Amino acid sequence: MSMYPGHYVSLIIPLTEEEEKNIPAKVKSDKKERKAVMFTRVELLRPTENLVLGHAYRLITSQEVMKVLREKKSAKTKKH
């Protein structure tokens, strides 16, 4: 990660088949029907972890990470 300071690598984890059943399968756009791609979560990787072939990864900025952490914290405080 020294090549991209201020960025994190995240592992994208897709929905399971059971979770996909609860989401509308098709999205209509320009008179075409196509399946929507949904992801449940994005897991941050440590700088020492190795990337594995066959997995989907995304490079995200530290600003995006902080935004999500703030949203999670505010969601927790709203529950209490």
C-alpha cells in the first residue's frame, strides 16, 4: 500500500443466494431488463495481507472509510 498512500484495499463479498431472493432480481433501464449486482459488505484488508486470485477487490480512499465509520457510529447511537 506504500504505492497508494491514503487508500485501502477492500475485499468485496457478494450476497448469498438466500439474500438475493429478498431483492428484486431485475432492474428496468432503457427498455432493457438486466440483473442488478448487489454486494453485502466490503471488508478492509491489512497492509500485510496477500491478495488471492478469484476474489474481487477494490481500492478505496481513506475518506470513504471514514464516512462509513461515521455512518455506522451514528446508526449505533440511534438504536440506543
